[in-house]
Amino acid sequence: MQVAAQLLTYQPKMSLRAVAEQVGYVSEAAFCKIFKRMTGQPPLSYRHANSTVP
């Protein structure tokens, strides 16, 4: 999930599906569920809160 968090932060144009695939998930839904369980927030919320793009 650390790699996924970095991708969400530093690759804001990368789709959730691409992030999920990059870290080994076939299902975007499964990735979102696990990401939320591990970080406490859904991937898009995490991206908006931590994005490096102003």
C-alpha cells in the first residue's frame, strides 16, 4: 500500500485502475476496499488530501 500511496500522491493523472494493477490487484474495487481498510480513507480522498499538484 505504500507504493499505491506514492502513486496516488505523485501521479495524480494515473487512474485508480492503473494504480491497482501496478500494485498487483486485478480488481479496482478490491484495491479500494483494502486501501481504505489500511489507510482509513478511500484512494481518491487520499489522493486529494496528499496530492503534490496545487
